[in-house]
Amino acid sequence: MILGQSKNKDLLRKTIGFCACVSPIFLTGCSLTVPLIVFSGNGEEVLKGTATGYLDGHGTIKFAGTTLDVKCTGGFQYQRRGYAGWGTGKVSCTDGTKANFKFDAATSSKGYGSGEDNKGRFFFFAYGYRESVARMMFETAAGDKLPKLGPKLIPPTVTLSRYPAIKETKKTQDLVARVNPQTVRIKSGESIGSGFFIGGEKLILTNSHVVGLRETVQIVYSDNTMTTGKVIGRSADIDVALIDVYQPNTLPTPVAFCYGGKPEVGESVIAIGNPVGLGTTVTKGIVSGLRGAGIGQQIQTDTPVNPGNSGGPLINNKGEVIGIVTSKLGGIGIDNIAFAIPTEQAIDSMGFEVQDQSESGKLTYCGNRIKGSNFFGIISSNKLVSIALPVIFVLGGLLFRFRNRFSLFK
């Protein structure tokens, strides 16, 4: 913690000592900089920074996440009476959060305050206190405003757009090039796992055990850029979670997901993820079987996976995400027995609605059209055209055979 660093302690003592030696009439001209600790929401992420200002007047405040990539700046107005004071202020953060706050108590050496951000979460700051003490103060001040995060969290209703699959291919490079940009690394406290975007550039599916009971997590893209995301859905029953990204990157065309069918035993699959801190890793295998039934069904695969692969996509040879890697069996004599949650079960557990593809022609078993096959798909799905085509071919043949009898061809 910042307050525990000796250099900052010495600076704080010198600054306060200097101001204390000045006659009270000159206090309005004395500027103080104090280390700051901030809690927001359920307090899982600690933000740290400084507040700089005059003992009677105005000042600036800035702090940043200690694990999340978020920075906040703002200002305050402060009034002093004797050794106490009061004030109000505002702060804005790079993740879109804004908060209004007030000083509940403040002196030149210690102080704290609270407020509420634009997302309805409790906001608390303190200076001059150890982090453990500041946390207890935060929890006491928050009271029933402290969110109680449980294993079940239902997200808002979302309609997922479908995207086309690619033509079946055995070239792993083509499949990886399509899916890898949509795959991310997720940091949730000490936990590291994987996830993938579904239906666009905002929503990420992963495992519930990857995010735990945290409210916010860090997202690392395949190009190593980072952002933050909020956990908006969680279903511990089948180990699925949904993350809403605060500041999404622009990505290539989203991948297709499987909704409407089951994979075949023996078909080739690829797992993409971030195992054991090695960065993006690709492994291949087959579907070994389908285990269980209903919402609890799982895909068994011999694709090698390890800790860190959890939450990552399992894709088929058309580039469709058929499952979310969730676990593996380990032990002496046990090799390459892993499991994935079928994408359809994951989608249903979050209460998503899925765009209808019933009029899009020939579809894959996952319910998606093949990229570039719209025209022929529409022809094959239209009964009227299917009947008319043979007639057109017959008439064309007759016209060609008797072309010399018609002036049109002379």
C-alpha cells in the first residue's frame, strides 16, 4: 500500500510539519499532497493515488486501479473550520464511471469521504489510514449498499446476432486466424483464464469459476492490449459467466457459434486459450463423446487443455464455437480427457435470444449459413425456384436445338 512506503510517509510528515509551522492566517496558501486509497462497488478492486489541494479552498484528485486498467481524475472544493472541515467533489474515470462525493471528516493528516457513482455503486475514499483500517471503514460506511454477489446473476435480455461459418477446412491456420482475435485472457484477482466474444465486440462468454464472485475483471486481447469488463451474468450450475466490456476494441467479423445442433463423435476440434501463463496456445483433437443430458450435458474431447484454458472456445472445422472448455480429468494413467460446455447450453443458461436463421437456406448443424453461400442457399431453399429451374433448362435446350428456325438466332 502507498501509505506503507517509507518515502511517502516521510514526504507526508514533512509536508504536514511545514504547514503546521505556518501561522493560521497563511493556511489558505499551503498546498498538501496526501496518498489516497479508494474503494468502489463491492470493494474487490483497490484504487490508489493522491489528492492535492489547499487546506481552505480547492484541489485535484487522481487515482488508478492496482490491477485493472482504469484511471480517474477530478477536483474538489474544501472548507475548513479549526482542525476539521468539509467539502464536495466530482471524479471521472476512463471506464466511463463518474462519481460525486463529499468529505465526511477531514484534517491535514487524516480524512475520508463517500458518495455514489453513475452506476449506483457506493464510492469511498480515505487518506492517512492503513489499507486494512480503510477497508473496515468502507465496509461500515457502505452497510447494506455493499453488493451481495452470489453464484447466480441473470443478465439483461440480449438478442445474439448470428454470423456465418466458413467452408469446412483442415487448415488449422485458417481456423485459428478467424477465432484467435475473438479469444481473450481474463484476469480475476489471482485467477487467470480465457474467454471469447459472442455476437459482437461487447459480450464475452467464459467460465463462472474463472471470474469467481468478482464484479470486474481485466481483459487482455490477443494483441496484448487491455481493458476492463463487468461481470453481468453468472450461472454456477453449469459454470458459465458473461462479461460486458467497458471499452471494446474493433475486431474482425465475429465468429459463428453453435446453436441448434450437437457435434458428432469423432469430428475434429481445436481449443484456443491461455494455459499456465504461456500466452495464446492452440491444441487439436476430436470429440470423444457427449456426456450427460439436458442443461448439464458436456462435450468430451481428447484435446489437450490445462489450467488457463478454462473459458476458452472449442471450435469445429468450420470455425464455429461448439463449446466452452471447462475442466479436465487428471491423475496417474489419465491422459487428455477434457470437457466443454456446449455453446447452446451456455446461451440458454444466460437467457439469450438467438437470431432466427430459418429462411437463410442451407445451414450447418450448428444453425449457421456458410460464408459466401447466400445465393445458392436461397435458391436451394425456395421451392418455387427449385421447381422452375428444371423447366428453364428444358426450354433452353429446346431453343438451342431449334435455333435455326427462329429469326432471333439468324
